[in-house]
Amino acid sequence: MTGVDSSLPALEIADKNALLNQSEIEWIEANAFDLLKDYSSPDTQYDTIVLDRRLRQDEENLETARALQGAQPPALKMLRPAGRWSPAPAPTRE
């Protein structure tokens, strides 16, 4: 299992949770959109790819919405046959 986040503090919290759940996870500090493009190769295959974007859906985040659309083709190439692509919906924050 591989986990990606651009925030080192978020990865540190995630690692503590993984240890509590006795899960082995490779953590990568990176922008997930860029990483999907860089990682796209026939040798890198996953059963499931979840892209969880927790942002308000407003003009301020239009660039992120465009990046999500651009992330789909590289992500689909990285899925094993019958794999799952799950771009999680973004909750709105008031």
C-alpha cells in the first residue's frame, strides 16, 4: 500500500494511525497529481486508487479541479485489470 500527501504533518499522523492498525504503508510526500503523471508506468500497478480532495468547490480551487480531471488518464493506466478508480467527492467547507 502506498499513501501520498503533500503535507508532511499529515503523513506523520497517517503513519501513527497505520502503526496503531498494524498496517505497512509506504508514504510519499508529493503532490498526488504530479506523482500520478510521474509514476505512470506498466510496472507500477494498483488494485485501487483513491484521490481524496478536501477542498471547497469554488473559483479558488478551479485549478485543482482541472488537475483532478488530468489525473484520471494516468491513474487508469496504473490500475490492475478490474481495479477501482475512486475520485472521492470534495466536501464543501463553509
